[in-house]
Amino acid sequence: MAVLNTNIKEYRERKNIKQSELAQLVGVRRETIVHLENGKYNPSLKLAMDIAKIFQVTVEELFEFTD
Amino acid sequence: MNKKQINLSTQYMLKSFIILLMLILYMASRENFGFSYYEPVVSKLYYGCLLLYGLIGLIWKNEEIDESAERILGKVSGICLNAATLGLIILALFVAAPMFKGLFISRDLIGLLLFILLFLITALKSILFYVFDRRGLYNGSIKH
């Protein structure tokens, strides 16, 4: 089964952005960002693209599927 | 003036608390409990609670429902709807089923049972939302 790995936390820490700030930037609750970072939430394509836009990376760089 | 924002869990817990307050007021207004003397005050409080339940979003700024909250609410609402249906089926069984024709159920008792059911559903909704919001809707294919 394919496993989705997220790199949001690394990019967020690199940019020195708080979870609440990132949540505000992409228009979601802080809890959603927490779940995303902990791998407990599967985001919509729009949210994934919005986050990728904030970090100026591609969606593939943020989310990676591994077998 | 900036209104204080309350998160969704708190919002649902407040609503559940208001229903509990209404249930207590309903029980207090029943003559059996000896509060009939204070009925006008209790009635005003009751309608105040009803108003507060409807206008809660105007008093405090509610947190926006985002996509994860929407997904959690979808799951929670499904569970609550099943619980409500089950409760109403049981109530309908006692009130309308021919086999309980001889059983006398007063209007007060039906009202009380409906209030209890309403409180249980709102409490269940707030608890389930809180639990799922803390735990997250785990998807087995995602790993950090």
C-alpha cells in the first residue's frame, strides 16, 4: 500500500512560520495543520497546492508517495 | 469592536450546555417539582436560552468550518443522525405502537423525553467532534 509522507513541518520550520500563521495563510484551522504534519489527515488538492504555493515548492516536494 | 473567537469544539459544547439548561428549566417548570410559583421567571429564562442558542454566533465569533472540520462533522453528523433516529423510533414505539395502547404517557413526559434526547444528541455531537478533532481522522495510507 502506498504511504504518503509529508514534509510540511520541515519547510515550515525552515521558513520560521508558526502552525497558526500557516493555517491563517491557507485559510484553515490550526488543528488541520497539526493533523497534516502528524500524518493524520489527507488534504484536498486545493489545500495541498495552497501550502505548496506558500513554501514556493511543488506539491510533489511537500507530499511524497512511497510504496 | 472585535468579538472574541471561540473554536468549534467550544461552540458545540456551549450549545449542548444551553440545551442542558433548558432541560433543567423544563423540569423546574413542571408542577411536580413545586416550582409552579416561579413559572413566569422560568418561562422567560427558557425563552432566553432558546434565543441564546440561535444567536450564539452573533455574541461570539465562530471559528470557520474548514475542510478537515467539514470531514469530521460529516462523520459526527452521521452518527448523531443514527442516534436521533434510534431515539425517535423508541419514543414512537411507546407513544404510537398499538401494543402500548394501554400505556398512558402524558404530554409532559413526552416533552421531557424529547428534551433528554435532544440533550443526548447535542452532547454526543460535541464530545465526538472534540475527540475526532483531537485524534484526527486517521487514514491508514498516510504516514509522517
